[in-house]
Amino acid sequence: MTITSRVAQTARPAGQKTPTPSSAKTYPAKTGAFRSRNGIDPTYYWMVVPVLALFAFFITLPALVGVFFSLTNYAGYGDWKFIGLSNYVNIFKDPAVLQSYIFTFVFALTTTVVVNVVALAIALGLNAKIKWRTGIRTMFFIPMVLSALIVSFVFNYLFSNTLPVLMERLGYTPLATSILANENLAWIAIVLVTVWQAAPGATIIYLAGLQSVPSEVYEAADLDGAGSFRQFLSLTLPLIMGYLVINVILGFKGFLGTYEIIVGLTGGGPGMATQSVAMRIFSGFTGGDYSYQMANAVIYFLITLLISVIQLRLIQRRGVSL
């Protein structure tokens, strides 16, 4: 008998089988982290619960209070009484409210289209191999760090003073007066200023999408004889479609709540030609029309929520991955 067999006999009792790896007991590794009974790290609760509590206190609770007061005749001060759905019924009969909705949606749709066209064109230019590309990018991104209210006041001076004087000297009389005082042209000035400030943010997203496209794709297209325009339609646009969807959704949602630029440029005028829904709602806080505008805010929230759901459905049907 060899030494190895003797050691094996002394290591285990006779008749006992040698344990196999499958029958061996396994013990969970000690990670050093404390976990609750359901297996969730308590740190998760310490991070999530305070955020949910703050969100509920500063967002959810005020929203519910606003919904409650929309069912009353509360003026923002003094006594009030419950009047049911009267405010909601009156809103649908108010031509001024209807005008603000029409202006807001037309403005949001127009600005979304213009911003994405301009931002994509700028992104294509900045993504090309040009000199001083970094410096030019910095110059284009400056507007997004400026305050919208300050920008609007600056453009207000340009539209009211500089542009009319320049047009008068050039002999172009239609623009010899401020377009901000023209009911038919004031909204164009608002769109231009909004595009000037919003385009850099959309450009950053488009640049990220363009840089994610492999260069080999364009090299193969060049070998096939595809021109620049053909490459853009057949390669670039389909490959950055997800980024386009992101910009459209974020842009349209943001432009629906436009406020600062309109306040700085026209103040909702001339008359009520450029008054947005946000301005109409905010006017109820100081104009003694609190409950009425709270009902308007609830309706506007439901409309924007419906639009968001429709957008998500369209994205899911198209199979766009965000």
C-alpha cells in the first residue's frame, strides 16, 4: 500500500464517499453591506425617501391644493366657497383663454421646427473638419448660458431702436417701426430670440449623435459614389433619429411653457396677441383670479400630459431607442 492511500484512509472513515463539488455546501460571500429582509440595501432608502418627501411636499402637495382651489371661487385672499366645475366651464367659453392656447401651440410648433433645423445645420458644420473648431463651438454655445430675461431685454432694445433706424436708412419702411408693436409681426421676434437661445442646447445633442456615427459608414458610402446630400438622407438622418426625437420632445415641452422671453420682449402685447398660457395662468396670482387660473392650469396640465403620452406611443411604434 502506498503512502498516499494510507493518508486517504486516515483522513475519512471507512465506507464514506469522497465529497464531490456538487454536494459541497456553499456559503454566501460576505460583502460587508447590511441588507434588509427583502434584500435591499438600506442606503437605497436613505437616498430615495428624502427625495420623494421633498418632491411630495414642494410639488405634489401644492398641485393638489391648486386642484382643490380650482373648484372654489377663491381670489387668492379672503374667504371662499365651493362652486364645483364652474371655473372649468367658463374657461371653455373665454375667448381670451382660447387665444392664449392658440398662440402657445402655434409658437411651440413653429419654434420646435426652426430650432431643430438650425441646430442640426450648426451641428453638421461644427462636426466637419474645419479650423478653429473648438473656438467656434464655444462661440455658438454662449447663448445657452445667458439668462433668458436678460437676452430678451437686449433684443427688445435692438428691435425697438437699432433695427428701425437701420431699416429707415435703407429705405425699407415696413420695418422702420418696431415689430414688437405690430400684432402680426411680434410673434416672429419672439420665435427668433427663442431660437437664438435654444439652438445651442439642441446642437450639443446633435453633435453627440453625429460623433457616434462610425466614420467607416461614410467611407463605404464614398466608395459607392454617394454624395453629401445623399449620405445625409440615407445615413446621417436615420442614424441620429433617436437624438432628433429627444430634441423634438424636449423642445416642444419646453416651448409650451414659454414665459421669460415673452415678458422681456412684448409683455404679452400688443394687446394680448403674444400672451401665452403660462402668462395667462400667472396673471391670476396677482389679479384676484386665482381659482379661475388654477382651473386653467389643471386643463393645461392634462393637455400637455396627453401630448406626452401620444409622443411616447409614436416613439414606441417607430421603434426608436432613446
